[in-house]
Amino acid sequence: MKPEEFARAMEKGDIGPLYYMYGDEPYLIEGGVKRLLERVVSPDFRDFNLNVFFGNECKGDEIFSAAQTLPMFSERRAVLVKKSHELSAATLEILTGYVQNPSPSTCLIFQGEKIDQRKKFFTEMKKTGELVEFKRPYENQLGLFIREEVKVYGKRIEPAAAELLAYMVGNNLQELASQIEKVATYCGGRESIGVDAVKEIVSDTKVDTVFELADAIGEKNLGKALRTLYTILRDGEAPLLVLAMLSRHFRQLWRVRELLDRSTPASEIGKAAGINPYFLKKVVEQARNYRIHEFKGIFERLFELDLALKTGGKAAPLMERFTMEVCGKR
């Protein structure tokens, strides 16, 4: 079952007896579990009808027994097993028997990081329950998440502000939700969240400096690039984070350079490259500093730099050399 199918089922009140919620995005998993519990057990009766276990601490027969217990003052009871990826093989074997014939008055929810569909437990789960995977969204999918989170606070967000927020925070949804709450609170009675509000509240000096480095290299301004690089390294920013942001920036420049070479109208470049108009002019100007064949060498250098940093290379001389080569000074 996909998350959107799960969401539709919750809206209809279509609740099954078994769920295994897993994936690489804890924030979405927690949200899915919360939504399911709200549907299954009233907060007034959770003391009677909710059991919570942890996979690294419990035994199979404890979960089995709780799941077979009849609800009190309610149509259903819920049994939640957190850290289910840590359940032992013996526990899974015991629970396989329950999964094959689950109690209709219990909603048994497993919450974990990953599954192994080769195991009998999961093959039986697929027959009688739902496996719901919550994947961490790609960067280009964050806009929808941001807009929906902003609606919770009765506000809307400008497209450029949403893109800046995604760019600055990345796809860690827990952190993204936290920053959205701060910005929404800061905006007070204003209905719309703009770029200035995001810069004011979310702005992180280190992140801003990395943006400045990417822009300086994009402009081939060696002096500014080196000064910014030394500031970043002095402040202790993680070299691999800097590298990731540089890689993203040059992918954008490469795409825009391709479009420029095809004589794509300026009005269409932003849409084709997935760049918000707020940032487009700057990116186009930087892309004009490079010829299309240069990007192959830049991406090769980025790959070599990534490998060197991950195998113990010293960041300062490696990144200094990269900056000088890209800016045209050897």
C-alpha cells in the first residue's frame, strides 16, 4: 500500500487489522501511525485499549496476548510495536501465527525502518495486512510537503519562499516541519509567508556562506571564492555537505547552459530547469560563464573530490585546488 492509498483509506475510515509502517522517513511514519491511532482508539479510552511495545525489549507471546485481548468500552483496541525491525527471529515466528489469523477487534501496528519480504512473517502480512512504505521525498517533491504543512497554520507560502526553505533545510522532514512552525509563528497575523521571512528565521550563517561559495565559483570569482571557502572551513562546516551543495549548484548551471545553447526563451528556462524565477537571473548569468564541455571536467573533479574526502584526504588543500581549477587558475 502506498502512503497516498493509506491516507485515502484513513479518510474513509477503512481500518484493517494489521499494518507494518516502515521506510527511511521517520517523520512520515510517525504521522501515519498517529493518524491510524486517532482512527482506532479514542484518547479517552487509550488507558484501556492501547498497548505499546518495543521490538528490542519485548517477546512474541506478550504481543500475541495483547493483540488477542478484547477491547473495553470500544469497538477496537490498538497494539503498537515500535522498533519492529529489531524483533528477533523467534518473536517473528510466534507472531506469524497471529498474522495468519488476526483478531478483527484489534489493530496491530508494527513501526520499523525496513522489512525483509523473504521472511514468512512478511509474506503472511501481505496476505492479511498492509505494508506501508514511507520514502524520504526527493528535493523536487518538497514543495507539496511545505505547502501542506504551512496550511496547518492557516497560511500560504510564496513559491520562491518554499523553494528557498527546501534549499536551505533539505529533505529532513522533521527539521523542515520545525522550521515551518518557526516561520509561521514569526509571521503572526500575516496570511502569506515570503522570502524575507524565511531568510530572517531559517537563515543559518553557515548555510548562507555555502551559498555564497557556490555563487562565487559560479561567477568564477576566485578571490571571493577562496575567502568564502576559508571562512567555511574555519567555522567547521562539514566538507561533504559543502560538496553536496556545490554538486547541486553545478547540475543547475549545466542544465541552464544546455537550454541556453538550444536558444530556449528566457521565459521557459526556469520551468524547464525547475528553477524558481526568484533565483533564475543569477543562475543564468553564472551559466554563461561556462561552456557545455567544461561541465564534464567539473563533475569529474567533484567525483574525485568526494572520493578523496571520504578516504581521509585533507579538506583544505583539496577544496582549494578544486576551487582554483574551476575558476580557471591552476
